[in-house]
Amino acid sequence: MIKVVDKLLLFLYSIVIGCVSVFLLSIGFGWISRDLLNDLVGDLYRIDSIQITFAVVGVILFILSLRFFVVSLHRGSASAPSIDQRTDFGDIRISLETIENLTLKAASRQRGVKDLRARIRATDAGLDIVIRAVVDGESSIPVLTEEIQRTVKEHVEEIAGIPVTNVAVYVANIIQTGTFKSRVE
């Protein structure tokens, strides 16, 4: 929810800054006459409601600027998603990208797998792994996917030491191995 609010505020902030920049460009290139500008500044100091409006807009823009400054500092220090473990010797952090590469390495060892993609999600119980595969269609898909599941689970648990709760394999397609010519009659 906070990200949506920040995006909305950034959108509004950019519109206001865009309007201010157009106004300053108009002054710089002489598109606004000096008399009109003098009248505008004179009205600013004579009419209290305009003065209050400018003060409120100035305060809001200043607060928004501070908010975006704090958000930029906070998000800049964020690290890549990882799995943290504590051992007797200290802390261990393994990135989800590392787990993804382990998954792809283990799954690619299976004969008949041509193209792989993996998505890793860390849960309280362990890792949830989803693999998207393109296979050659030469071997049994249920046997192949079961072998991929077993191999990936064992490999990730052995190398990373993190329990794997689920390995889901989605066979997206098969690769056509030969070229076929169609006959037109």
C-alpha cells in the first residue's frame, strides 16, 4: 500500500514540478511580459488568500521532497532477497538467485530437457520451487518431471542445506526434433 501512495505522490510531485519548470521557462524566454509578472507578484503580496495558497503549496512540496529523499536513502540500502541462516560460527546468507542457479543446474542434467526457467519462493517451512521446462518429447513426461523434482530437491537440500517443501514442474512445450514438409494437393 505504501508503494502505491509513494507512486501517486511522485506522480503529483512531477506534475507540479513540470508546471513550475514551464513557468520558469516562460519567464526566461520572455513569453510572459514584465508587466504581467509585476501584476502577479503584486497580487501575491496584496491578497492574503493567494499568499496563504502559495505558502501551503510550498510546505507540501517541501514535505514531499523530504519524503522522496528519505525513501531514496532507505531503498538504496536494500539488499537482494536472500535466505538467512544462523550457525554456531556465524550467519549465512544465500541469495535466491543462487538457489535458482542450483535448481537450473540440477534440472538441466536430465536428459530430454531443452529450456528451463525457475522461480524460487522462500516460506517458513522451506523453499517452494517452480520450474518451467521445454522438453524434447522423446521420453515419458511424467517420468521426466518426477526425476526433475527428485533431482532438484536433493541437489538444493544437499548444496544449500535448506529444506525444499515443493518442486512444481510445468512443461510448457515440446521441441520438434525433425523438420516436416507439408504436402499440398
